[in-house]
Amino acid sequence: MTRSRRSVDRRQPGFQVWPVVAVGILLWACVAEPVVAQDITGYVSIDCGGTGGVDPVTLMEWVSDDGFLDSERQLVNERVAVRARVQLNSARPEAQDNAEQLKTAMVFVPGARAKSKYCYNLTVAHNATTSTDYLVRAMFPSRALTAEGNVPLDAYGSRFYFTVDSTFVSTIDLDPSEATTVEMVVSSLDTNLLVCLVPLEDRSSMAAISSLELRPLNGTLYSNRGSAKSNTGTTTKMQSSYLVTVARFNFGGNESSPSVRYSSSQRILFYGAPSSSCILEPAPRRPMNQSN
């Protein structure tokens, strides 16, 4: 699955964040995925704003926000966090292959009781000496939202920050009709990952998320990322380094083709169809400079 083709602003916001130790870019090509027995130990699939259940297409099991969203009960009781239904654009590919996880959203609205950030607390495997790699995928809804209890949302802006472990990742601006996806590989030495939505400094905008996925990696796919060698030759990974997915394409489809999701893959990767903007144009020929 590719992230929304709209540009995502990654400029540093005005609040203080921990410095990024190592930042990289992933550009996955369409590769053959071997069919293997799926080990889902450590997998987390959160249907934000929904009740969970088994996806009839991928047969993946989704769970609700319960136990993951910090202070969820208080936020819901105070109407700071409201569940919403999402009107999907049937012309978009994600309405075909990701419909179940995009039908609902958890929306955090401005107000007197609004918080500076809203975090999902994900428990991860802990190793005191070697960091563990995780694929984190967050899907954000369009602005076509209908909140429970008829809570009005039209008056709010829809721009907010997305952070992981206090490290700024991107600025999200909800599209009027299209879902937005941010996918990254995170390296951490801690026992928990905090994935947070941070409202703008003036608290004028709402934040919303449709789904959140965590997938532990096997430690070899990106083994050289964010690493440093000691004098003894031992490789130690740096904490809080991350890679952000640019795109992952299935060149066998067209613009309207649904994404290909490998349910048998331990990494549960998406491959989306390329847009016309991805077609490479030949560069004009230029005479070569002759060296003396």
C-alpha cells in the first residue's frame, strides 16, 4: 500500500522534540514474497474508533482502542475523543481493499479539556543491549466524518502533527475525500512505543486516526540501518532511529487497481498501483564534455 500521493509536510513544528538519531528513506520495489507460515507474535492492529473484528478480505484480526489509547475513558466521557464514521470514496482503491479499517475513526476535538497530545501506548519486545525493529503504519481518514452524538466537526481545522516516541515524523492535513497513510520502520530499545497525534499550538484543529498497525521485524531486513560499530567490532543499533516509506508499487496494475496486501507475509506489506506521475520520461540528450 502506498501512502497518499499528496505531499506530507515533514518540516519541524514549533514544539520541542527529541533529535532524530538516524533518518532514512525506504523505496521498496515490487518483489516476490515467499509464502510462509505467519507468526503474528507481537502484532498489533488497532481499529481506531471501531469495535474490532476480523477483516473479511485479509482475514486479519483487529482490536478496538481499549487498552491502547492513554486516558481513553476520560477522553470519551469528556467528549474530547469522539468516534466517527467515515464516508469512503468508492472511486478510490482504498475503499475496495482497506474498507474495514477505514470505516471508522477516533477524532480528538478542540475544547477547554483538550490535551497537548493524544498517544497510543504500544507494548513492544525489550532488549537492553540491542534495539528491535518495528514496522509502524498509521492510516488517517478523510474529512468526510460523521461523529457520534452529532458532534459538529466542520468548524475545526484538520492539520496536526504525528510523532513517534516524541520524535516528529510528519504534519498531517486531512484530505477532503482521500485517506492518508504514513508507514515507517522504527528502532527502539524501550519497552513501549508512544505513537501520538499532536494538535496545533493554538489548539484550533482536530486530529483523527483510522487505524494503527505494529509489526515486529526479524532484525535482518534493515540490519545496517542506524548502526555503529564499537572498537571490538560489535554492532549496536541506535535508539529512536527510523525510516519512512516513500512508496511501494505493484507495476502490474493501473491507477484504479486495489492495493495488493500479502496476508501471508510476516511484514504484511502493501503494494499499490503507480500513478501516471510515476512514469519515467527519458532525459534529453546532451553532448558530453570532452576532457583534455
